[in-house]
Amino acid sequence: MTRSAEQSPVTAPHPLDFVSLGKIVQIRERLMTAQANGKAVFRFESGDPSFSPPAHVAEALVAATYAGKTHYIPNNGIPELRAALAEKARVKNGLTTVTSDDVFVTNGAMHALNVTFGALLMPGDEVIIPDPMWTEVAENIRLAGGVTIGVKLSAEEDFAYRAADIEAAITPKTTAIFINTPQNPTGALLSREELQAIYDVARRHNLWIVSDEAYEDLVFEPHQHVSIGSLAEANDHRVISIFSFSKSHAMSGLRTGYVITRAELLKDRLPKLLRCTINGVNSVAQWAALAAVTGSQASTAMMRNEYRVRRDIMIAALTGIPGVRPFTPKGTFFVWVELDPSVYDRLEVADADALSSSLAADGIGSAPGDAFGTFYPDAIRFSFSCDTTMVREGSIKLREALL
Ligand SMILES: Cc1ncc(COP(=O)(O)O)c(C=O)c1O
């Protein structure tokens, strides 16, 4: 901190001083600068879909703007959207008893995580999370005063998040179990049986479950997404489900997501946080989201098929390199790669961090393992969310760089 050199009054440490803007952001900025300077770059650090939203979504956004639907809207979301999302949750996710009153529209799943942990946690409360895990989950828990307890995902079992390991991590301070399926960064998917076992642990120990399902539509056949909320008993309101339009409908910049909860405690607290943080999500984005959820889902299927093509290109490029073990994702657009330390000697870098930096110098984006927790420093994540040509050309470069 360099505050002492400034003429500003606040000096005491603040929780925000312990939150990082993240290594991925630094690599992204480096690549974007190189791109702006005309250098060829391969945006394998990015988690942003290359696609545009479907036409009916763009049309709804424009129509809402021309119709003057640009004023303050209800804090928890426009009623039409909340009703449509409740219907979607009942039919598609099997959350059979959900009504519009249980739906809270947020500025993406990121904001959904922020308000959920903000509404749930008291200082010192522990939340069990998988390790590795997309960094912002831990940061949002810390922002709410919580403490993260990382459970190492089992590489031998395809990065399974095992109920037994979760149970072993429970202490008197544990408040919630966080799950993410399919998972960023590993692309692992929890089966119905694994989810049932986690749900049973949560019930036994009377814990909340926060279920981040931002990638629910990005699951590759024959695998299938299961919402843990569908396993909950009718009168059991411990599961809080989080969804997003960012990946499923390529609406990342429109910042629309939602929380579904039937718990009265949260239904009382969430509106207060929504009111004081955003006072309702951008009105025209909500009309666009309504079109996305009620209209044709053909573009979601098309994107999923194209992501599968990209996945296979990237996996093929990463296969057969000494000391490099790519994990074929069942969902998401990430390839998680375990690195044998012999790779560092061969490539003359100190560690995965240095490897990520050296790849960035070649215009290839990545995210090093230690950006996702503590248990997998010898790993690196590559994303195939950028367009297919970039994935194809970048994968050739990446293979050359790692050989
Ligand atoms: C696991 C996970 N959850 C939530 C999000 C947030 O998505 P958004 O805020 O765009 O809806 C992301 C974004 O990358 C993610 O990877």
C-alpha cells in the first residue's frame, strides 16, 4: 500500500485491501494492449463468448428502448421476467415449487454471488468451496466477511468434489457449501449421485447450499446438467440457485443473472441488498433476457456444438506433450491442464506463473493454477470461448510453445 505518500485520510486496512483484481485481469490487459498494437493474440485467458446474442434478443432490447421502457423498474426484477424465470426453473431445472416471488434478478451471476453471500454470512462464517475454483467466488465470500475453506478436487477422479471431503472440512463455523457444476476452471460436472451425497451432507449438518449454475447450458453430450435444487425436499429451502444469461445466450455485457431462493430469510434480505447496490438491473437488459428465456433456444444449441468443435481442437493440440496432462471438460469452455514440474525445466521457466507470462509474451492467453486456489499451483487453464479460427490457429502456436 502506498497510502502514506498520498494526502488521503483513510489509513486502516479494509477488507477490500485483501481482494485482488486477479492474475487473469492482468494477463487480459497485457494481451489487449498487444492486440491494440496490431500483434496477433490468442485470447485463451478469456471467459467471454465470441458469439453475439440471438437476433430476437437484440430486437427485444432495441424495441424496449424505443418503447420508452427505460425508467426505474421493480427492485427484484420486472414481473414478466421473474414469472418466465420461475417457469424455466420449474420445467428445465426441476425446481418444481418455485414461483416468481422466489426469483431475484441480478447484474449477472457475479452480482448474484455478491448479494447471496452478503445476505447469508456474518464475519467469520465459513464457506466450503472447491479448490481449484474461479477466484471471484472466494473474493465475494471474503467481501461478505466470510472465510473460505478449500476442498481439494480429486485429479484421480476427474476433479470430483467429494461429499466425504466436504464433510471432513465442516467445523462449527461452517455456514454453507458452495458448488459449481459444470465447474470453472476444471470443466468437471457433478453427477446426480454426487449432488445427492452433497445434499445429504448439507442436510445432516444443517448447512446452506449455494449452487452456481452459470454454465448449465454449456454441457457436452452425453453428459447432462443436474440442478441440486431439484433434489431438495419440498419443505427444505436450503438450496440457493444462481444462474446467468452470460454464457447460455452470449449476453455477458448485458449483465443479467438471477438468484432463486425459497428461504424467507433471504427473501427478506436480498431485496435490501439489491435496492442498495443497484436498485434493479438495467431495464432494457431485462426485456432482452425475457426474450432470451421465452424465445427459441436454437442459438444456445448452436453455440454448444461450436464449443465442442473448439474443445476437441484444443484437446488434440494439448495431447501427447511430455508432462502436460489436459483434462477433457464435460462442460464449460475451459481446458484445465496439469503440469509436471519437468515441463518448467524443459521450457526454462520457474513455474506455471512464469509459463503463463512467457505464453502471454507470445500472444497466448492463459491463467495459471495458483489464480484458482492453493492446491494446484502446477496447472494452467486455457479457454476456448474465443472464435473457432482463433482457437484453431492459437492451438497450433500453443502446442509449438509447449513442446
Ligand atoms: C463459475 C462462474 N460463476 C459466475 C460467473 C459470473 O458470470 P456473470 O456475472 O457474467 O453472469 C462466472 C464468469 O465467468 C463463472 O465462471
